[in-house]
Amino acid sequence: AIQMTQSPSSLSASVGDRVTITCRASQGIRNDLGWYQQKPGKAPKLLIYGTSTLQSGVPSRFSGSGSGTDFTLTISSLQPEDFATYYCLQDYNYPRTFGQGTKVEVK
Amino acid sequence: EVQLVESGGGLVQPGGSLRLSCSASGFTFSNFWMTWLRQAPGKGLEWVANIRRDGSVKSYVDSVNGRFTISRDNAKNSLYLQMNSLRVEDTAVYYCARDFSPAYYYDSNTYYLDAFDVWGQGTMVTVSS
């Protein structure tokens, strides 16, 4: 199975900060990567698919980039509602695998 | 309203069985791949299994292959997960999710992505003696 390594596992940030989360795949996965946001006690929410395509209704402060093995989720200006845990997911082959998550906390 | 509602979770002893259901409404269920995912308490997300629109293609994570069976009934707008030989490590919240499978074009080929745009609220499965 493809291993997805996310970094950092947690970070502290303030409202207005630029936040970057990285996901590295153990082998090339083309652009077959998505990002999900999860808040405590809630189901995850799709943010980005295909590395960089923003899901409908997701604010434009979220963006994704990368290709092959290295991918990035960027929040350009952190908002109060963005404090959550973020997961990457590769859908290049089976079984699909998630990164271990990045918790974005209040500084 | 587009909605997924899971049911069937509960407490079961190791080695036991449980059948989860996911009822879909507000969209044409038969047009979408469907997926089960899970999250152990305090842990990250894990993809469990998925099933093609017509039920003809199924895939599983290795840890459940041979023990779990995903199925669907498009006439009833329902997705199922039959879980047998349950283990303590299967304890988790189980989510069903809709996959709208967006296509993209790369190197003259068409590929389909997973994109889980609708999720249920989750149902808790606890495996314990």
C-alpha cells in the first residue's frame, strides 16, 4: 500500500496566518490526491480533489498544489473556522490511504 | 436535501458479526460509487471499501478483506457493510460517503478520481468482550 506522510502532525497558528501542510507519497501518484478537513465529532469535509481543484463552496483561501510524490495544502489567511484537522488521501491505487492528519490549533 | 444516514452500529464481542446500513436520499443513488471509511477513537481516517455504481466492482483494505463485504441495493437507495469475524481493532466510527468520481485527462488518457463530497454522520462500532 502507498504510504502517505503528512507534516507537520500539528501546528499552532493565529488568525490571518498563512498555513502550509505537506503530504508525501511513498511512490508517484500523478495528481490523484485530495484534502479533507475534519472538526471534532463531525464527519470530514472535502476541500480539494485532483491535487488542486477546489470543491464547490470551499473558500478560495484554500489551495492545493504538487504532483508525483509531493503535495501541499495552503490556507492563505487562516480564519477562526479553519481550526481543525486536515487529511490528505491518495486515490491513485487500492487500497486508498490517508495521511496521519495535521491538527491546526490556536496559537 | 442530499443526505446519508448510517445505522446498525453497536457493541459486539470479538468474533461476532454486524451489518451496517447507509440510507441515501436527495440524489440518484445508482449514479454514484459509494465508500465506507472508518476512524478509530482518537485516530486518523481509514478507507475501508468501495463499490461501483452497479455493484459489480468492489475493493477492500487488506485488514478487512475476507471478513467484510460491501454491497448495495439501488432499488432501496441503500449501501451495506457486512462485518464478520470482528476484532477489537475494528472498533471505530464507520462513515459512508458518496464519491462523485470527477474525471481528468492526463497523457491522452481519462482517469477518475475519488472525491467524497457527501458523508453520513457515522455509526459507532465497538468490539469488546
